[in-house]
Amino acid sequence: MKTDASQPEVVNPSRLAVLERRAPAYVALDCETRAAVDTACAAYHLNRKEQTLRGWACLENGPIRPLRMHGRLMWPTAKLRELCGVA
């Protein structure tokens, strides 16, 4: 089956919603304005799995220590910038 290259591909709106949920958009680390970010965002910037960061927090043996706020782990943005070499 041939498709015409001049016509744009039609994406099912429900499929688009699934794709958008799977690919969260994170702010670049040098543009981040928050003092600390959640585990998912920190893991994205460090190119690690979230569970790795949770292990670092539990065992206190990682290159960065999180803050604990209301039972949640928050990772300092300044320390993330140092680890990633972002000015």
C-alpha cells in the first residue's frame, strides 16, 4: 500500500494522549527555577532509574543526598547541576 507523502499522517487523539503521558517534558537543568526537584526529574537529569536514587537515599551512599519534605524525597537542583557539569 502506497501513501501520499504530501498528506500529513493522521494520529488518533487517544493514541496521542498515551504518547504524551509516556514522555514527560522536563525543563533543562540550567533553566530550572525550583530549589529542589522530585525523584523522577532528578533521575531523568542523572540518566538513572528512579529506584537507584531511592536506594541512594535509603543507604545514604550516593553522590547526592536528598532533602526529605513531608515524606517525599526532593533533590537539590544546585547539587544536580554540579554532578551534571551544568553552569
